[in-house]
Amino acid sequence: MSQIAAPIDATQTPEWKALQEHFDALQAEGISLKDWFEADPDRVSKLSFDTSDLHFDLSKNLITDETVKLLADLGRAVGLEERRASMYRGDHINTTEDRAVLHTALRRPSGEAGSIIVDGQDAVADVNAVLDKMYAFAERVRSGEWKGVTGKKIETVVSIGIGGSDLGPVMVYEGLRPYLDGPAVRFVSNIDPNDVAEKVKGLDPETTLVIVVSKTFTTLETITNAKMARWWLLDALRKQGAIDDSAEKEAEAIAKHFVAVSTNLELVAEFGIDPENAFGFWSWVGGRYSVDSAVGLSLILAFGKDVFQDFLKGFYDLDRTFETTPLEKNVVALMGLINVWYVNFFKAESHAVLPYVQYLHRFPAYLQQLTMESNGKSVRWDGTPVTTETGEIFWGEAGTNGQHAFYQLIHQGTRMIPADFIAFANSANPIQCDNQDVHELFLGNFLAQTKALAFGKTADEVRAEGTPEQIVPARVFTGNRPTTSIFGEALTPHALGELIALYEHITFVEGTVWGLDSYDQWGVELGKQLAKQITPAFHDDEALASQDASTKALIEYYRKVRK
Ligand code: F6P
């Protein structure tokens, strides 16, 4: 076991008590963003921050100067700065798996920032060796030097993985679509056979490259999908007369059309993929923190080396901001601490992330794994129970679609839902329509929503519009619904790297206050074990007999209706 000190119970610190008293005082005097803005003309400038590519406006949060000070005090009291240093240094802060947590090493430039020795190995040197191998491989594929078994250039990549081995790459692939200049990528994740069946539909196996992405190379979904893809590829090649059914030709086809990304190179070889065509990473990269490791291979194939390097630089720049800025001025730390403020003092249960960029439509899904697999926990890193609520539900949808779906609840529901609004000043598709810049129409909505949420609409304002008295209450907006605006110049690879690193560190900050090991995920294991035990019961009476009454009844129903 690693020598990580027991977590400090945040709730027992004088700083927590001070926050509680501050919260009670704010409740007693009444929170009014409108009044706070009027009383302090510097509120916006004091609560605005810039990182290299992103501009943050925190002024529409339910915080005052005092709150910021007290939250920073809390951060110091729970040892946030020490734990941050410990993470960047490669200490084994993932205690339940006794591992370092070093996604920050994945984007650290070689030389410039020095090496990080993890378990006797230079992590930065290892990262760069794999990156070089990925860049060289991607260049061969993109240029057409790498050929399929019949000598054709690769046109499509099928990336098979799930969770961290899928959500990050899909999200970034969608996010950076305007930069696509290599093979198109299709992603397969679900074990539902419909997923693989739909994704290989219409593909020419002679020009398809399959990447099997799995940190462990044991994940049921991925290995099953990889086997189905292998079967599809060989069968289709045979059917179109591209290969015969000799073992040599099959092995050659696999070698030309299958590559792997994994930490488990032995199992990769066992699957039949040449370890030469495997790209490694390390146990100190958590699955949900891995999009900037070899897990991003499909992105280098699709976008090329330069784009990926800019992407990594975005992460690195944000890492440096988080690492070097004093807490009161550290927007990354503050966003994490403000989330704690909402979860533990206002009792917020969820947090919406609302990108006003269609290209980021998978960002909320990506964040769900990042945040909830990390902080959805009830015990702390030393095994003791948590002492307060943890792990809010993250959710969202690209604007303005969400406006016509669930925003009603954010504006007028009984629950407080803090929300992050994300937008960029420049669109990849600047279009004028009927003398209207359509992007400005879009951005008008982005700004209108945070304004409505913050300042609301009083009954008198509603009446002044001539609204009949009986429906006035339904048209009142209370305001004081907190939002953060994240605005950037454009959704570039660099900006996207920053955005991802931002949420990685927000997750870390919250986890640190709550005393969590944000890097394990034991909560997903029981379901995996039970699925193995239940599956035989669909056709085996003995296995059926050992199931609980509900499972048994559902399987009996299945047996009745299955054709
Ligand atoms: O869902 C559990 C999990 O272990 C995730 O943390 C991980 O990202 C995913 O499964 C996939 O794991 P692997 O990359 O090992 O296939």
C-alpha cells in the first residue's frame, strides 16, 4: 500500500464552519445577483479569468468576495496544494489500486519540464517514445504507404473500445471535425451487436483499419466487438475473393487491418495482433483520463500530428495554470471549489454542462464518465465513510436543443442546477442568412440564457407586459440561478485540450475536498461479475434456478418471447 496520509475531513475544519456561517448569513440577508451586480461595479472584472484560449466569467455564480476567500481557505485546509503537487509528482494517490495518477505527464513536453520518474521509469520519455511511434504509424496510413492486404490505401478506421477507451476519442473526433483530413473514423462501443453491425455497414474491408482500444484488453464489450469485427473483416475479404482461407492469408489480413492500443501487450498478442502494431500506455493513466494517450490514436489518423500536438499543448497550458496559480486567482481550482459550495451547502444534486457549439455535442456524455466514475463514491481514500454529499450528476446537451427540452426545469423548477455555458466567438461555418450572421443568433441565445437565469423577471415586470393577473406567477423567474460562462476565440485543438484538462482538474479538486480516490471505479465491477453469472441462465435451467425471483421471472419472460 502507498504511504498517502489519511484525508482531512473537510467538514470538521474551521474553514468549513466559516463557510457554513457565511452561507447562513447569505440566506438570512437574501441572495440577489441583481443587487450584487448593482452594488459592485467591479464584480465582473473581479470574477473574470483568462487561460491561454478561454475566457471565464464566474460573476453569475452565487458567490461574493468573501465566498472566494473562504473557499480558497477550505482548499488550503484540506491540503489541495499538497495533493496537487503529489499528483503531478507521481505519488501513488490512487490508493485502492496503489498507482500513480499521471495523466499530466501525457502532455508534458520532453526536455522543457524535466522528467518524472514513476516506479523507476521516466514517464515523460516513455510517453514521447509512444507518441513518436503513433505519429510515424499515422503518417504511413495517411500517406497511403501503409496498405491493406490487397494493396489498397486505408480510407476508414473503425475504433472499438468502451468507456474511457471510447468516450474521449468520439467526443474529440466530433469536436474537431472541421480539421478532418485523414480517414473517417467510426466508433463501436456497445456490446449490443447492432452497434458493430451498423458501423461496418457499407465499409470495404480492403480499405478499413480496425483499432482495438482497451486499457486492460479484458473488457467483455470490446473483446467481443473486436472478435465480431475480425470475423466480419475475414469473411468479407473472403467473399470478395480478396483472400483465400489459408491461415497465412488470414494472419496477414489481421496484421494489415488490426492494430491495438492497450497496457496489456501480452493479451494483444494472444488476440492475434502483432505487438509491433500495438501502442502502449501505462497503469498510471486512468481510462477516463486517457484521450491524450495512445487511446487518441484514431485522432492522429483522422487529423494528423500537428493537430494532436496542438491538442496536447492545450492540456499542458491548462495544467500549468492549475499548478502555478494561487488558489484565489486559480479559475480551475475555484470552479471545483464552487461546485463543492453548491453540492454541500446549497445541496445541489446535479450540474449541467451546456456547450453552445454543435461540434461538442458529445462533451456532456464524455464528462459523465470523467466526473461520475471519479467522484460517485461513498468511502474515502483510506476506506472510511465520506462525511458529506459527493459526486453531483453531470448532464447536458448542446445548445439550443436543450432550451427546447429541459431548460424549463433549470429556469423555474424547484431544484437549483448550477450550469456551465460554453461558447466560442468564431464558428467553423460562418454563415449569413437573410442578412443575419447565424452564429450571432446562436450566441445571442447563449447570453440570453445566463442572463435570464441570473436576473430573472419579477411579477411587476410580468404585469407591466399586460399579463392577466392569474398567470403572472407562472411567468415569474426567480433569478439567482447560478451559471459560469466559458467563452473562447474558436474551438481549436488547443482550446479543446484546455477544456478537457479543466474538467479533469475540477474533478480532482472536488474529489480532494471530499477525500475521494477519484481514480478507481470499483462501483462498476459488481455488475460485470453478475452479468457473467446471469448470462448462462438464458438457456441453462440450473443457472436459472440460482437467480433471484425478479431476474428469474424476467428470464422466463425472455424464454417465452424469444424467437
Ligand atoms: O467502466 C469501467 C471501465 O473500467 C472504465 O473505467 C474504462 O474506461 C472502461 O471500463 C474500459 O476499460 P478498458 O479500456 O480496459 O477496456
